[in-house]
Amino acid sequence: MSNVSPFRSATDTVTEKLVDIRALAAGPVRFLGFWTAILAPLAYPPLLLGGLDGQTQLLLLAGVFVANVLGLVLGRGYRADA
């Protein structure tokens, strides 16, 4: 026997598959975000203690800061059920 209902449209099936793909992608994105948020601050002391002489160091510090904030946002809720 088949589980397919004759009353379901093709768009319902596509929508369910998109939800499944989002749910599958959410786990690795949260994992990477969480660990980025944990590890990115480790780069602050060497950057700050080494001095921000040129524009390159300043851009690197800004990039680490942006990565840290993105990690905090994307990693929110990682292992919340555990």
C-alpha cells in the first residue's frame, strides 16, 4: 500500500521537503556557529597585544569580531535540547 494521499498537492510535498532540508542544514550551521563563537575570541589577545599598526591588522580584528558575532547568532540554540 502507498502512503500517498490523493488529496495532497505537489506544492505540499515540495514545502515539506524544503522544511526537511532546512532542518537538516540547521544542525551543521548551528554547530559551526557555536564553535566559531567559542574559538574566535581566542584571536583577540594576540591581535591586540601585537598592536594594530596597519590597516591589515585592523581589518583582521574587524573580521574576527564579525565572525564572532555571526557565530553567536548562528550558534544560538546549539544543543539546547541536551
